[in-house]
Amino acid sequence: MMLIFPGMVKAGGIGGDDSGTPGYWYAGETPSSIDPSKSPLVFVHGYNNSSAVWHEGNDMYEVALANGYETAFIDLHHDRDMWTNGAILAEKLQEMYHHFGGKKLVVIGYSKGGVDIQTALVHYNAHPYVSNVISLSSPHHGTQLADLAHSSAAWWLAALLGNNNEATESLQTGNMQYFRSLTDSHPNTAKNRYYTLGGTKWGSFGSAFYWGGLYLSQYGKSDGVVTAVNSRLPGASIVQEGGWNHTTIREGSHTFPVFRPYTSITQPAANYSIEDSESSVGKPRIHSIVKGGTSVNAISEQFLVEDKVKSITISFISDKNLSSLKLISPDGREYKMGKAHKEKSEFFKGAWVHQIEADNPKDGTWVLKAPANASYLYTVALDSPLNDSIQGKSLNSQETFHSKWILYEFDSSGKKLQQKAKGEKPGIMTDGDFSQEGVYNVTTEIKGFTGNGKPYERTLIESFYIDTNGKRYN
């Protein structure tokens, strides 16, 4: 459904269509009768989409209108950070507040839109115009997919696909922990009520969010893009975390009835409970191997699989559809990759994803072969009893480590990140290795031996912020 309203589209004004131009906003149809207990609803889109995400292939607008709500939709930059979008949104929320006759707004943010909203309210003083904020799978603590996209293994592929930008840089978990340190203690944070919803479903083998969900599963339950834990906001009420993926969580028929009680002048307290085992995330279960590169010659990549592994899932992500991609086991068995699909989730959108699963894989060296002239990233997720043991970087003396790092520094504004330096060294990177202020993205390749003497390997990707005093946020 396309919303088109009469009038000239003007920056700072209303009317027009969902053109995607940052700063334009438009109101929905006026309900046949307006209930004074219902606040106007303002919908804020996320990364790599526009206001159309609420009503094209989505019944959110129709459901809200049918329930008697006044609505408004705004376009922000789809690829800029929370600071740029927050400043724009703050100004427009004031306009919307006056447009709706001084009624306080309920603002609903999808994905990164929830971070943009809190930035506008807290750091750009838009809090007087808003009562409640509802965030739908917003990465309030970042997402490890952003860490992956900006890692040494993958940043160039994300850049090739056009998904290496201010928005994705800002959503690295290290930067978002720094953002939390600036925001959670700010006096404006307590001036609005916040409610969160998180998703825990990422689909079946080969579906759009399966690859992202598989990678994120080492960090906990997710919707294929953001873990449920990272969708939680300090000081906010958790309305529900349920079986939504990163698309269905924004659809009206799926979630409007769930968050509707928190859109009125008065609302009940959210009382969703979290099991202790889900309340926080410690060190991840490191279950993946991550590698990538570009090749002008035929690709031949190797990775290790240890003994007692129940299954492996290989996801080969490329800028091309590689129909002749092959996987060869240590005993010479050849596997052909299944039909490729185009990635739909934000951080590698547009890439071709080839996936294959092997049960009870032979231990030893596996080989991936692909044609020449391709840029690629591949991940190997191992269902292995060893995963519960690898929880850091100090298992035993038989392990070796190799670390690669990329530094993202802020520009003179102190808000925009940009890649500044990179390097590598044998061994483990310690806090003493990081002397400059900024966001560090560190990839550590771990190799060792199981108790049976079988070789194994894993990859750990982490992001953290180092401030001017050397304090680490992660």
C-alpha cells in the first residue's frame, strides 16, 4: 500500500510520498473518530530502508489506522549514524507534536530506528514531545553482524556491496557500548518510557535470515540480525521476545497487538520475565571459522574440522553466483553447494549466499574450490562438544593465536567513525597494544589440539572502544 498525500513535499514540512528523502515526513489518514486516550504514532525505519517499510508489503499502517490511531512516517538517512539521524529526527518530532495539536507522541522504531530515536530524545532534547518509545529488534548494544562486516575478513566485501558505511560502523558492538556509556547515565534518559520487543526466530536452512542467525547463535537467540539480548535497553521494559524474524517483527499483524497496550496515555507495566540463563551474555560459544579474500585465480581454501563434530554448515558468500562451488572432505568425498540465494539482511545485502550442511563430518582438512575472479567470505559453523570449552583465548599451551585488527577513529566532530589503521601480529592482542582512541575490530585466529590430539581451528571476532584514558568498553 502506497501512501500519497496532497501538498508539496518540503524539508521540514508534511505531505508528499514516501520518497526516502531524509527529513520528509507525512501523516496517515485521520481515523473516522479520534480517541483522546490514544497517542499519535510516529514510525521510524531502520538501516537500509525507508518509511515505505511500514506500508509496502507490511500491514502495520493499516492495522494502526483500523485501531483508530493517528499516524506519521518519517524518512531518515538509510546509511548514516545515529548522531546525524538523531539531530534530524529531533527537529521533526517537534513539528509532528505541534501538527497533532500538542499531543505527546508514541514513537516506534524498527531496528536501528530505535537507536536513532533515543539519540534524538536524549542527546538532542526531543524528549518533551514524546511519551513512550517502542523499539522493534533495535540493536541497542549493536550487532555482531556489524562486527563481522567491519572485520579484517569481511570489510572489503561489505564495502564492495555498498554496506560498509557510517550506519554499519556505528553499530559495531564496541561503539554501541561506548554509546551506552554516554546515554544510560544522561539525565534525559529517564524522561521517557521505553519498551522493547526482540525476535528469536531466524528461519530454516537456506532461508533469508538463516546464515545471519547461524552466525549469531554463538551469542544467543536472535532474529537473524540482532540478538534478543542486544535488543534490550537498560532501564526499559521488555514487552516480549518471541518467534519473530527481523522482518516479521515490524509487521502489524505480528506485533501491533503485542505493543498496543503501551501506545495509550495510560498503560500497564510490562512484566515480561527473562530466565536467568538469558539475562546476560558472557563469553560466546566460539563455534565458527571465518575467512575471506579476493582471487583472480581459481579459489582453493582449506579449513580444519576436529573429531566428534556432529555437523558443519558452510556458508560461502560472494559478489557472484558461483554455480561450480565445491566442498571436498578429507576422504575425497565431494559435496556440491545448494542453490544460492541473495542475502536480504542488512550487512551483506545483495551478496550471493551458497550453503551446505554435512552431518558427522570426517575430521581433518576440508577444501573449498571455486572459480576465479571472485570476492568472498565464508563461515563454517561447527556443532561440536568443543564449543563449550572454547570460551576465550587461554585454553592450553598447545594453542596458537594470530590477531588482525582494524581501528575506526572518530573525526573532528567526535561522532563519525572512519577506518584509520590496521595491522596484525602473532599471538593475542592485549589492551596494552591499543594506544589510540577509537573503535577496534579484532579478529583472532585460534588453532590447537583436542584432548585426542586432533587439530582444530576457530575464529573470534570482537569489537571494543578505547577512550582517551585507555578505558575499554566491550
